[in-house]
Amino acid sequence: MADARLEDEWRDILSVHARTMCEIDRALHPHGLGASDFEVLDILASGTVAHKGEQCRVQNIADRVHLSQSALSRLIGRLEKDGLVERSVCQEDRRGVWVVLTQKGRDLHAEVLPLQRAALSRMLRG
């Protein structure tokens, strides 16, 4: 019986997550972003995983988002193509890649942040 309750709780968490991600996707779609795109921009904008001011290693982003390394790399490639981020190779460790928000990325993040927060509020606070 306890296992069934635990399983139900887990499924409820997954359901809330899925519905919330869909709501964020809907809110951000008109701005050319999805929920995962926003998460990367938000992590970069927050500076919580930044090094030397604003740049961030891709690995540090990967630790915060729920994407595979290859999916994250593709997502960052799209953001770079759209002019929202810039990538560079880490000089100290050639295997590492730095990512930094561009001004365009910073501006778009500021524009859509209230939309994402409103979607979170609707979905998580009812």
C-alpha cells in the first residue's frame, strides 16, 4: 500500500512538471523560445553558475537543466544561431566550452521573464 501511494505521488509530480513545461512553452512560443531555451537563458542571466563575471561552462549548465549533453549542445547551438548566446573554447581546458549571453539574449530574457514567472504562478499556485 505504501508503495502505491509513493508511486501516485511520483506520478503527480511528473504530471505537474509536464503541464507546467507545456504552459511555459505556450507562453514563450510567440517569442521564439521554449521552456528549455528559457531555462538556459535564465541560468546565464542569473549568474549563479557563472565564472569570471558572466561566462559559464556548458558543463555547469548541464548540471542545472534536465537535458542530455547532446541535447543541451544542440539547444545552445540554436541559441547561438539566433544571436542570444556566444560560445568559446576554454583556454585552460580545451575540452571545455564557455557560454555567455549576448545583449540580444539579455534583452529577450528580460522581456519574457514575467511571462515565464506568470506561467509558473498559474501552474504551481493555482
